[in-house]
Amino acid sequence: MTTPATTLVDVDGVRAGVDQALRDHLDALRAELAHHGPGVEELVDAMAATTEGGKRLRAAFCFWSWHAHGGAAGRHAAAASRATVLRVGAALELFQAAALVHDDVMDQSDTRRGRPAAHRHFATEHARRGWGGPSEQFGVAAAVLLGDLALVESERELAAALATTDARVGAPARATFDEMRTEVTVGQFLDVLAQVEPIGPDDQEHRARAVIRAKSARYSVEHPMVIGAALAGASPAELARCRRTGLALGEAFQLRDDLLGVFGDPATTGKPAGDDLREGKRTVLVARTLKRADEEDRATLLRHLGDRGLAAADVDRVRAAMVRSGAVADVEALIDELAGPALAELAAAELEPAGQDMLVRLGRSAVTRQA
């Protein structure tokens, strides 16, 4: 039985350490901005709420990659300290918060982790207090600025974490972090573009996988693993292995997310059933359905994809069409095809045993999760 990621990130106090680094950062930010007045406190409160409740998977992949590549044992004289790696994990979580807030605005999502999305929260507060102007416009504006602030703070936390770190390990870690932020931004644009362009007959899966790699796969697993290994002083060959296995696991991670976006239990995922269908997400699951479904089921999907008012009964109809087409089984097989060799390669590598075991367990949990 696979151990849930929520349990694995607690091992060796990783979640607790990252959470403490986040609290310290937000406390310092509150103190720094206090002279601007009470409105700023609400913005920092919203950032705290956005960073709460996450899986901390990215921070965990970073930490255990550092551990597996000898960081905890000090195999390399320049290796970063445990405290530094946990702070880098906090920087990853702040970047994740920025990405999620902006993603929810672009997708017009109502909820995130079982709570109102940031733009919905701010819009509700605007209406409750009877402020002037359109509530929805204020909500979007406030959420965009919240995401921007989280992005700025991710940079500040990273810079502080690496300030006293040997450049031999700090420089490659920073370079990967910078690459990650640029790539996710481009991936978000590609995702938005894919949702508005006409659906072509043959190129949907290729485009869907390109979006997955740029927007999610690399920053969910590959980049955190590379950053952690770099902070341990890993060799070029070891960094290349992290990129190779991390990309495969990251893509499988997102494919699982796509299945959960249609078939997931709202009580577990924290989002309404079928939300990806309402948002018109052009996923591999959608591409496989369009390719394999009969004319009637294909028409059902095309009719409902991107329908913001999609009813539960229509979600069920699309789900049934996807299952009948064989697309769901296809995506499950693709997850196994990507994750299996990557996990086997990590398990066979010459790595520090405790860290290696945790990397494999985290990878397996990431691609089999239910939330």
C-alpha cells in the first residue's frame, strides 16, 4: 500500500520546518509593512491562508533529493545546511502560492483546497463591506496583486536562504529556480492559449503534453529534485538523472491531476466535481477521448467542454463517454509507462539509502494520490 504524501512530508520534520520558515517570513513581512495601515494586514493574512494546507510535495522533493545526494551527511564540503534547504522549500511554497492564485483567476475557479479562491474571497469581502465599484473587479485586482506579492516574497526567501551558501552549490540551485519561474509563466500562457484556440483533429495530445511539461511537470518534481541535488553538491551526471526521472514523474503527477479534475471526489480534492470540464482544460484525457470516442460521445464532450454552468448530470455523461472511449484506461497506462521506469532508475541509483527510499516513496505517492 502506498503511503499518502501528506504522511511522507511529515518524515524528519520536513513539513514542520518548512511551515516554520513560512511563518517566520510572513511575521517579518507583517512587521515590515505595518506602517502602511490595516489594509496591508489583510493582504498578508490572505497570503498566509494561501500557503496553508498545501501538500508541501515540492519542498519535500527538494529536501529528500538533497538528503539522497549526500547533503545531510556532508558528502560535499560545499553542501548547503538543512536549515538552508528548508528555507528553499519555503521559497518553493511561496512560488506555488503565487502560481495557484494567478491560475485560479485565469480559470475563474471558485474554490481552492476547499476554500474560496483568493479572488472570490476578496470579492465577497468587498460586497460584505459595501465598498464602491464592482466586487468581482476588486476581487480579481486584489488576487493578482496577492499573487505578485507571493512571487516577490519567494525571491526574497530564496535570496535569504542562499545568502551564506557556497556559490558552488548556491549558483546552480538559483539558476534552476529562475528557470522554473520563467517556464511556469510561459506554461500558463500556453495553457490559456490552448483553451481558446480551435480544437484540431490530430495535434491535441502533443499540445497538451507540451503544456503539462512547461506549466506543471518540471516545477512539480523535476526542478525541486534538481535544486535539492544541486544544494548537496551533486555531480553533472546526478543532476541529469534528477532531470530525467523528475520530468517523467512530474508528467505522471499532472496526468493524475487531470484524472482527478474530472473523476476526483470533491471532499478529497477540495474542488467541485468536473471543474476541469467547466474550465475547458485541453488535457491528455480530453485529447484521447476526442481521438477514440464514437461520434455521439465525441459530440457530448465538445458540447460540454468549457461550459461554466455544467450540471452534475452532464458531468456524469462526459465521464461515461471518457470511460467508454478507453481514454481513462489510456491515461492510467501512460502514468505507469512514465512513472515505472523513473522510479526503478531512482531505486537502482547509488544514493544515500534513507533519502533514496523517501524519493521513491514520494514519487510513487505523487502519481497514485487521490487528492
